[in-house]
Amino acid sequence: MSDHAESSDSKSGKKDFSTAILERKKSPNRLIVDEAVNDDNSVVSMHPETMEKLQLFRGDTILIKGKKRKDTICIALADDTCEPPKIRMNKVVRSNLRVRLGDVVSVHQCPDVKYGKRVHILPIDDTIEGVTGNLFDAYLKPYFLEAYRPVRKGDLFLVRGGMRSVEFKVIETDPGEYCVVAPDTEIFCEGEPVRREDEDRLDEVGYDDVGGVRKQMAQIRELVELPLRHPQLFKSIGVKPPKGILLYGPPGSGKTLIARAVANETGAFFFCINGPEIMSKLAGESESNLRKAFEEAEKNAPSIIFIDEIDSIAPKREKTHGEVERRIVSQLLTLMDGLKSRAHVIVIGATNRPNSIDPALRRFGRFDREIDIGVPDEVGRLEVLRIHTKNMKLSDEVDLERIAKDTHGYVGADLAALCTEAALQCIREKMDVIDLEDDSIDAEILNSMAVTNEHFQTALGTSNPSALRETVVEVPNVSWDDIGGLENVKRELQETVQYPVEHPEKFEKFGMSPSKGVLFYGPPGCGKTLLAKAIANECQANFISVKGPELLTMWFGESEANVREIFDKARQSAPCVLFFDELDSIATQRGSSVGDAGGAADRVLNQLLTEMDGMSAKKTVFIIGATNRPDIIDPALLRPGRLDQLIYIPLPDEESRHQIFKACLRKSPVSKDVDLKALAKYTQGFSGADITEICQRACKYAIRENIEKDIEKERRRSENPEAMDEDIEDEVAEIKAAHFEESMKFARRSVSDADIRKYQAFAQTLQQSRGIGSDFRFSETRTSGAASDPFTTSAGGADEDDLNSRSVAIAATVVGGSSYILVRRTKASKTNEIQLKTCEDCGGSGICSECNGEGFMLKKLSEESAERARLNAKNMATRYTAGLPKKWSYCTKCSSARSCSTCGGRGKLSY
């Protein structure tokens, strides 16, 4: 019976309550804001059915509650054209409620609104500039005359009169917070106009202006809004509400913005302390400044104290040399302990270095909860982009979802900078028709400006995540087309790196995390680094290049800290490709390095191993290592789960060499008499770097000849000026065959045959050690007793001998009707496969489908030969396992590379 893993979450069907506070509660009095048909500041309209549900009549006075604890009072009218769940209001009412179209407001009956005795109203200063005459007669009297308009203290309203509009503010009402202006109400409009700066800005930050942190906002609202608005919830359960929250995360992720949004939405008094501001040169004054801040917050409760950059005033006391910092930390601890649990004061701290804060502050009762405001994911980035572009003039073709996909690792501040850069790019394009000296710009030019997808793509090319500005490298402009051959390697890389970035849902569907590590090994100059550059360019992931030797420093512990810092940055900007060039410089076998500053290399390797294991499964971080010394790398690094995809990059074959020649010369003028195919054929055993050197030398000879011709031309012109009046065309305009012939005289191979055999032997040994289960098949028939052996071969069966505790298995396999022979010897649980012919497609690395992942092709035999080969192989294995004395010599044909059939794939011959 097959086992099928099922998700326990899907069975349980439990509801996720972590974001329950963000859900809109359904209620008949919660209505969606819609644009008003008639522009009246005192009237809102609803569908008759909605009014009936709310038990309202035409002309009733209602209280409407909006955002940021704002409310206002209006007259309700019925409107058949209004949709039932909506309420229509004009811009003035919406701004008083701090809401936009599509937001939700709550409507309440307000039957006991009294006629006002006195109302004090003043104009806003910037709307009455140049206005002369009596404002009361011109604006207020016609506006209020027999209109019975309800007004609320603090509301702004707009009055149109004459040729312009004037904005007024209700300063005071008698009685109460709101009243109706009747014919006998006295209206005072004496006093200085209200300054616009003193007004609450209508564009204050609210919850709508914070994107990409949905779960974190839910936690913060639970910890802040519930104790401030409904302290009885905690009182009834019998627990103390939290006193403090610590927000931490990379710079630009929105920590300060969240604190401001919470303060504005809750209506609480907001007291901001910027860490360094409270420091003073006088003894005791810094602590006094801190005490005053807490005292003022308690007076104005409910209040929020926000301490920005808290790590600057509360560092770890044991690591601080200054006495002032220690006293400030102690003062902050006593103040937070002294906060009464129900004093309605919440302390919010923000830092991007949480581990540098004194541990005493981070215990329960002080900063109760620590919330990570991390780098937003794709959905979060889309939210942030929509917020930043809501007031931008975008063309219809702009695809914000595509931009959100391409901006891995960007925080909110980076996305804001991206939008600004795109807008600047749009302005730059219009600079040819804009005259800076003019006082005004033509309206047609302004109307024709709109930000397009091209502007965003240009901005993406010039910007990068702020977290990576120290370590990020220019992603090179190398594509797969620039790399000749290596098709199997490219496919393997795409599956390992591109698939998890572009198709993460597929991995979730199959319930398995993708492989995270790749090691390129092979001779020098074969394109290992070039492949890493190409994969960084092809998949839209961030790319960090790490030079192995750069990590090692002279200071104890700093080398490991460098490794940790690089992995932290990679996790912050995931998905990210970490490329370790010359990996053997920092990942040699432990214990092999002697006298290297107290085993620094070993400690760096240990740190590297723990970081690879500690990488969170949710973070898409890939590691690509490149080395030409795979034999000295520590085996622990090559186990599955770390650098598990080992890819051999062999020397290029003839077709690949032809592609490399074409790629090297694609920008050079080459004569038609140069036969690149002949060059590719002649350069057997040359690496990509060797071929590049041939092209560079040929180019150098062409340049030398060109300069010599120019010098000769100048000499002849000086000797006979009259004869050289006409310019002779360039005699050496391209690289000719003669230049390549001269270059080939100095051509040399950087990789010797012995080196190639060494790499091939390593690749084959690796393939052998990993190919134990290549014959495994699930049995097709099952008996009632026990399942048949899944290792039985498809034809010929298996003969087994047990001689001197060694077992010999000879298996003949039928593939496509043809017989092949494979001899497998098992000794002390080690398996060696005798390979009869190395696969030419993959060079024995076993990464192509031609050899079925074996790395070698089995020799094709006739039926008669197959039977003879079985007997020979059995006899040979029997003699060997019986312990008969033998003498061995290396096979001359393959020089012990174990890649020919003369030695039976053993690399040595017996005699």
C-alpha cells in the first residue's frame, strides 16, 4: 500500500487569526464612499433601502465616522441612483473624514443636535489672498441663509462666491462639539486667518499609505490600538496590556512610517524622540530630557512615545565606554518599569541593529514584542508601488505587476526612489521643449507627460536595492547566446536557479524545496565564471560575487563575521545568487592548512557550512561555487543540501570552439578568407581562454600592420606632397587569414593532457560513487508474500558468488533489442562500475540524456559476444576475488583514465 503525505493544515481547516484585526467587520451601517452628484458640503445621499435599514428619514442629521478618529455631521437625503452599499459625499466631507473614494465609513443616527447660539468661523489664509470686502456678506451669509446647515468644531468647508472659492474653518461652537446654524445663530468671523501650516495635513500618513507589511500591521494594531481604545478587554481577562514594541529591519523598510500611521489612525498624542537629540554635554541633562518626554506623554494620554534609532541611546552597557550612555540606558529601564500598566502610554522603538541594544530592554514588561519589518515579497512590493504611483500620471501600458517581479530585494524607500527616477526620466525626455529660463511651462507639454514602462525599465537599470549597495556588482551583460556549447550545463542551471525564482508555485505543489547549491569544476579557462554571470543576467535575481581570498582578514573572528554578513545581505535581498569564485581558497579540507593564523581557513569553512544549513527554507538564496581544484575541497561542502549539484565543465568540443571563435570576433571586422571552422578543428584541446588569446593576438597583428602602413603613408606624403594629395583608403581594414596564421604560431594550450585526464578521472569517480542506484526499478509484479527484489535486472538475471566475503554481480542488460554488457563489482559496500566507453556528449560527467545519466556508453555486443563477455567477466571477477596474485601495469591506450575498452575500463592491465 503506497504512502501518500497529506498536509495536516488542509485537514484541520483551522482559521488563521493572525490578521483577524485587519478584516472589515460586516455591518449595515458601514458604507462605501462614492462621488457626490450635487456638490453640497452639508449633504450626503444614500439609497432609500439603505436609509430604511438604518431607520433614517429624509433630512435627518447623521454622524459619519471616517479614518484617523475623524467624524463629521451631515444631512441625509435619499437617492434612487445610488447603489445600496454606498454613500455619496463631496470632496469637502471626504477630506474632513480623511477618506478617499472606495474607503468605508460608518453612519450613525444623531437625533439630539441642537440649534447653535454662537459659531466662530475663520478663513484659511492662503485662500483669501487678494480678496477685499466683507467676507461675511460675500461668503458666509449666502452660504448659511435659511439652509439650517449642521457644523462640527474643527471642520473645514469651501464656499464659492464671486470669482473664487474661500476655505473656512469652524473654530468654536456653542453648544458642544456640533450644532445646526439656524437664522438666529450668531456667526463670528473676527480674528486672524488660520495659517495653513497649523492645520492637520490632509495627506497625513494613514494605514492606507503603508504597504507590504500586512501581518506586521496586524500585530502592531493588536498591541497598540486594543490597549488604547479598549483597555477593558485586558481588564476583563485579567492581564496587563503590553507597554512596548520594538520594530527592527533594514533601513527604508517603513518602521518610522508605521509608527506615524498608528499615531494618526488612533488619534493618540504622538511624541517622537530621535535618539541622538536627547544627548547633552551637561551632566544629568540627557536623563532629564528623557524624563520630560515620558512625563509629557503621560499628561497627554492616550499617547505613543516613538524612539527612533534606539540603538544610539541604549547600547549594550558592557560594551560602552561612555558613562553617559550607561546612565541613559538605566534611566530608560526605570522609566519603562515606572509606566503604569493602564496609563495608556505605549513605547515604540525602531532600529536596524536589534542585537546592539542592551538585553535588559528586550525582556517582557519593557519591549514586550519584537516585530521584524523585513524586505517585502512580490505582493508587498506591488502594494507599495500602487501607493507610490496613485498620484502619478501613468500611461495605460505600465505593468506594475511586472515591475514588482523585477524588484527583488527592494524595500519601500527603494521603490519610492524607483518611481521618482522613472518620473525624472520622463521629464528628461521633454527637456528639449522646456526652456528653463521661462517662468511658466506650456499646458500642452504638461498634459502630454506620462510615465511609461520604458521609463520604469530605465530606472530599474540605474537603481539597486539599498541593502546591497556595499556588495552588489554590476550584473554583467552576458546571455546564454554568448556561451558556445554546454547545452546540458545550461539546462541544469536553469532548473536549479531559474525555476525556483520564476515558478515557485510548482515546488509548493510538489511539496519539496529546490536545490540551493551548484559547484562548477573543470580546467581553467572553460567558462565557469562566465556561466555564473550568464545565469545572474538571465534570471532576474540579485547577484553577489564573493572573491574567496577577500573574506580572510588578519583579525581574529572577523573572517567568519564577513561570511555571516554576506549571507545576511543575500537573505535580505532574496532571491539572490551568491557566487564564490576560486572556492578552493576558503574551502580546503579541514586540518590541511598549517600555520594560517590560528586555523582561520578552517573557521571560515565551518561558518560557511553552518550558514548553508541555516538558510531559511523560505528564502531563495542560491550558492554557485567555481573551482579548478575540486580534489582539495572539503567533502562536507559537497554533500546533498549544500553544493549538491556538481557540474563538470569540460574543454569545448569542435562545435563549441567554433561558437567561441564567433563570440570573440562578433564585434571585429574579419576578412571573408578566414575559415573559423578550420580554426576550430585545428584547436583541439584548447580552452575558451586559449581561443580568446588567439583572437586577441590576431587582432594585435592587424593593428600593428595598420599602424605601420599609416607611418609609411605619412613618410611618403612628407617626401612627395603633390603625389599624395588624394587620401588612400585604409589598406588594413580587417583581420585577415595571414594574421591568424601568424597568431597560431604562438598558440599554446593552457591545459595539458595529464590535467584533462585528472579532471576526467575525478568526474568519473564522482559519477561512480553516486551511480549506485542506476539499475533500480520498482518491481511490476507483487506476490502475496513479499515484494520481489527491485534490483533484479531486466534481462539475463544476475549471478552471484560469495568468495572471501566479497560478492560479484554480473548483469547483462537489453536496451532497445541490443545487448550491452555492464560488469559491477561490489566489495565491502563499495561499488565500482567498469565503464567500457566514456560518453562523448558530456565527457563522462553524467549530465546528459545520451548516456542516461551514467557518464559512459555501454559497449554494444552481438548475442554471441555478449555470452562470451559474461563468462570472461565472471572468470576475471572470480580470479580477482579469490585473491590470486596479480601484477598490474597502466593501460597505454587511455593512460589509466579508465575510459577505453582495452583495459575494460579499469585503467590498468594484468599480466
